[in-house]
Amino acid sequence: MTEVTRSGPWLSSRYPNGCWVTGRVQIPVCCEVRPHTLSDPLYLKYSEMKRKVMNGKLRLSPNEEAFILKEDYERRRKLRLLQVREQERGIAFQIREDIKQRRNQQVSHLAEELRAEWEEAQSQKIQNLEKLYLASLRHMGDGHQQAKENEPDLDALSRRAA
């Protein structure tokens, strides 16, 4: 019986140079959690590979080439994600500002309508009170007039009594 200590998929992977290599997929160990520093061995290896290409002295091995392409792809992907996040923040901010502006316009419009209704009601009350005041002024002497009409004629009463 054979003891299995580690299992994983055996996949075929095609390298950018067109060769097919069968074997375990090797995922390069990189420091995704913390940023690369100048003392990081992976960074040094990557920069060394870039220098090889820049100087044109040596051709990269398929593994190095695949690693550089993968790193470049990941870097571009992260940059694009950051750009999309920033764009979404901007869009969300603009939407919030539009909603605030619309809400403020609605509140000011409602305040104007309520003020107009209140002013109309106040002017109506004033007109009604003015009508009552003028009517009471017209009827001011009516009480004296009725008192004079209902006043008994004292001369006639004294003649009758006599």
C-alpha cells in the first residue's frame, strides 16, 4: 500500500512559447499580503529577470517568462480593480449629491407652496374681518335709533293720565 502525503491536480499547462508541459501546476509564492520591498527575494528575482530582458543579453526561460506575464497580468488586474472602485465611488457620490439636491428642491418647493397657502388664508381672514368691521360701523347708530322709536311719548302719557 502506498502512502499519499500530498495530492493535487496534474494539469497540462501551456507556456507562452507554445510548449506543453505536463506536471503539477506551480503557483509562484509571492507576497500579495504585503507590498514588495527592495529586500524581498521575489522582487529581486523579478527585477533580475527584467534586467535580463532589458539588456537583451539572455533570453528568459519559459518559467521566467510565464512568471513575468502572470505578475504583469495581476498588476494590471489590481490596477483596473482600483480604477473601477474609484469610479464607483465617484458615481455613488454623484448619485448622493443629486438626491440631496432633489430633496432640497422638493423641500423648498413645498415650503413655497405652504407659504403661499398661508398667505392666502391670512388675506382671506383679513378680508372677512374688514367686512365684519364695516358692517358693525354701519349698524353703530341702529341701537340709538331703535331706542328712540321705542321711547314712550311722555307728553301723551301725561295727557292721558290727566
